[in-house]
Amino acid sequence: METHLQISGMTCGHCVQGVTKSLQNVPGVQLVVVDLASGRALIQHEENADTHAMIAAVEEEGHSALLKHLEKPTHEQ
């Protein structure tokens, strides 16, 4: 599964490293990609991973995070 977070408050590479490491420590998380420029994080994880724990991990680093809902394309028939 994938979860996308919008993260605010990151200003440098050190912030990205801290957020990445914190997210990687959440049980069930398999891969974390954090982008400083967009303020977004992509988290690949097992189905039972807790998104609230992911947000809490970011907040422990001193940043705020919101679940980012991606628009899915609609197909008209």
C-alpha cells in the first residue's frame, strides 16, 4: 500500500533525514521517500501499518503532516 503525506515545516536536508528516519521506524513501513521541495512524503507499507503513527512520527520531528488524498482518474464508458 501507499500513503502520501503533506508535510510542513521542513527547511533543509537535515529535516528530510529526520522525517525519513522517523517514518522508517513505524511498524510495517517498507519504503519512505521525502521530497523537500514539494513537502511531500511517499510511504510504502504493509496494509496494517498505522497512518496515525506515521503522522505522529513526523510531528515528533517538529513538523506537521496531513494525509494527502490523491485524485484517481475517472473513466467514462
